[in-house]
Amino acid sequence: MTTLQPTPTQDALPRRFADFATLGEALDYAAQGSRGLNFHDARGALVRAYPFSALRRDALAAAWRLVAAGIKPGDRVALVAETGTEFAALFFGTVYAGAWPVPLPLPTSFGGKESYIDQLRVQLSSCDPTMLIYPPELAVMAGAAAEAGGVQGVNWGELLATEAIEVTLPAAKGDDIAYLQYSSGSTRFPHGVAITHHALLNNLAAHGHGMELIDSDRCISWLPWYHDMGLVGCFLSPIANQVSTDYLKTEDFARRPLAWLDLISRNQGTSISYSPTFGYDICSRRISSQTRASDRFDLSRWRLAGNGADMIRPDVMQGFVDAFADAGFKASAFLPSYGLAEATLAVSIMPPGEGIRVELVEETQLSGVAAGQDRPQRYRAIVNCGKPVRDMIVEIREEDGTPLPERAIGKVWCSGPSVMVGYFRDPDATAACMKDDWLDTGDMGYMSDGYVYIVGRAKDMIIVNGRNHWPQDIEWAVEQLPGFKQGDIAAFAITTPGGEETPAVLVQCRTSDDAERTRLREEIRDRVRAVTGMNCVIELIPPRTLPRTSSGKLSRAKARNLYLSGEIKPYAIAA
């Protein structure tokens, strides 16, 4: 019996840094080599090696099937983004057919059946697809969403079993739309980001140059393909830059996060792997204090440990170094990055080898209150997110658009070839964030010596009595109390019955004892008062109540809406 072998890390095919006119051309070139995609089970065992040549063959067959099913250039084809060969072939098949693939999320453990059906229905309404294609195991939910949205629902097992009759496919151009991407939080008012082939390939080339790819590099990923970092950074970029990649499904990582590090350990080349901060945090928590990481892992060849998709927390990164340094992990491997779907993905990347660099910023610089007025000085660690990627320009601006000088905090704007065309069929939303080819990212930050520092989201900011309070500061403060962890707390602004703005803090509480809840609420109130200088509304809520985006991050906006509508019900605590 022949042992299944992964696609090789190194290849004789000369590497090209995504210098192609279209995404189809990128796969055509990668298919000439021997590299490819490799899919692993929950324990990290290889279950399918999928060379780029096989992906191209299957994608062309999928394109012929889609054309036979009536798909025309410019049609949208919604695809539930399960990590596997079927989605990969259908995504590129849609591209080869001249249509626009629209990756949609898998159900998460948050919400439930009806919530997932509603999310799909709303996104289907937004992108107006000709069909929704889904894995067989989601036939009930995805089929219900398709029916509710008036869209043809197709089980991909049935579609891929039909005869593939070769037909002439349309020739794509660089300024054609390649795909639509939904941001992870867009469940009620979704914005489909329209990305052209030219914009995509420009950003993917920036990845290759920014990471300084070498022949021994291999990508390892558990990130979902319906999120921009997973789709663009860990699926499309490895194809356009010809990098073999190993995948764990996101749900398998959630159950066995250390399997991610096992995959990295087994790679005999150099590893590139990205994660939001919470992925590193989970792994640090899972390793026992009585266990030497070096007994199980070898992370000495992990060349680039990317950080992105949420606020980078230096304390969590240091905790990961402390937990895995004896397994060979080097802090200099950390690669902080900043990006968003509206810029295709990457806006800035830290030069390899520089690691996590932090600046301490006095809190009053963030809050708009002169130092020493009514509270002692406090400092917040702001992580350096690297330098703008190739062809990207970043400016920091006042609210009225006036450019700000070095180290002044303001709104982050960017401009470059990989910025989106706009939101699909939403000119008002497009006009609200784009002006003269510049994109208002909605984030707040500053520039220092050519590096980008992100301090928070403008739309998340809590502004009370003219002071700016970042919800992350409040949430992090509560997380330091015993018994709480990241994701247990959501902070946002509400209007009190008296008409005043005040922070509200929802805290998932696991104790059922009334006296203990009362004590916890007072302890939380004291901690928040120490950070903000104000009394806040503190509400204890049941575990697993706070809503998440499709990528698993806390959705403050949705938490606020659910709380104000009464759908999140706090525990009643006796006065």
C-alpha cells in the first residue's frame, strides 16, 4: 500500500510573484509545477494531496458544468466556503467561466440553524446570485436559505457528478471583477466588496515581495476561506505565488488547536502561518505548565508567524513566546500586519525578522483630554503593524480629511491599485468610504518613521463628554480579573434614560450564585471606573451569549443591537 505523500515544498518551476493579468493565468502557471494544496484531518493526518495541476483540471471541468447549467459572464455564483477540493475547484471554475464567485460562511457554534439561514438569505439578497452551491451536509440549511432568497440551490456533490462537456470559455481581462468578498461582520447590512483581477494580483504580488518568499517556504493554515485573510492570504496567494500549503479545517483547529503546531513542526522546510491573536492565545492556554513544549513540537523553522485580522495584543504574543520558546519558536518570527477586504487584503506588513515592536502611548493622547486633569497617567501598548505594502500609500487624516503629521492619531486612509472598485450595487456606501481613489478604512492610527500603528476602530469608539474610550481597553481591563477570558466582554456606548452617553459593558458570567454575581459586578465596575474614570452600566449575561462574526471575532455592534432590543437578557441581581 502506497503512503499518501504531500505536494513538495520545492519545485523546479521558477517562482513568479503573482505577475499575471488574471487569476486564471496564475493557476495556469502554477499548474505547470508540482506544488499544491494539502488537506489534513482533525489530528493532522494528510487525507488529500491536491497538486495545482489537478486543481486546474477540476476547475476547467467545473467551469464547463457551470456553463452547461446556464452560468454566464458577470453572473454571481454563491459558494459555501468549506475548506476542501470541491470549493477550490468551484471557485476557480466560476472564475474560468467568467462569473464572480461569492464565498459565504459555514455555520458556527454561535447562533443556530435559523440564524445561519437568515445570514445566508441576507447575503444572497445582497449579491443576487444565479445559484448557491453548497456541501451535501448543509443541504437542509443552505437549501432553505436559497429557497427563501429565491435562488437556485445546488448540492455540489450532484453538480460535480454531472458530465463535463468541453466548451469555449470567455477570456478574462484584468479590469474584470474576479470575486465578491463579504466582511466577516456583515450579517444584517452586508457589503459585497468587488475586487478586480488586477487589484487581486497586485495585492498578492505585494504578499510575495513583503514576506520575501524563499524556495523552502511552505504555508500552513486553519483560517476559514470565507474570510479575507483565509481566502486571499492562505488560498489565493499560495496559488499566485506558487507555495505548497497544508490545511486544517477551522472547526478542527477549534477542537484541537495544537494540531496546527504539529503540522508546522512536521514541515522540514520553512513555515509561513498566520493567525489572529486569539489563535496564539488558545495554543498558549492548551499547553500544560507541566509539559515541555519541546517534547512535542519543533517550531525552530517557523520563519513567519503572521498576526492580523484583529487588534494585536503584545501580552498574548509574549505569552506564546514564553510557552513555546523551548520548542524553538523565535519572537523575531512574528509578522504583524494590517489589512481589510476593501483593500483586497494587505495594507501593511512588518519587514521579516523585526518581530513585535511596541510603542507606549499615553492614554490622554487617545482620549483627547490634556494630561493631568483628573487622573494619573496611564500608557497603552500600541503594536507596530509594519510598512505599507508595495504600491500602497497610507495617510493619517483629520475627520475633515486634512492630512495629519507624523505620530498624530487620526483616521487611516489608503490608496493603491488593490483598493476595491466599490461595494456591489451600493453606491452610497461606496461614496461614504471612498474619495478620489482613497479609501477611508474606518480605523484609527498613526504613522511613525514609515510604520503604521493601529489604535482601534473609529466606529467602535465610545465618546463620552468629549473623551474617546476604546472598547478594547475596557474589555482588556475586565479580562485581567480572575475567571474571565478574551471574548467574554463586550463594551459599547448607549444612551441612558436621561439622554447621556455612557459605556455599557456586557460580561459573560459562569457563576449561578447571586452573592458571587453581586461581588463580581462591583469588582468589574471598580475596574472599569479605574480605566475610564466613569461609572458604567455593567450587565452580567449567560455564557455563550455574545454574538460573533463569521470568523469567530466578537461583534460589538451586534451585541449592542441585541442588548438594546432586549434579545440579550442580563441576569437579574438583587439590589
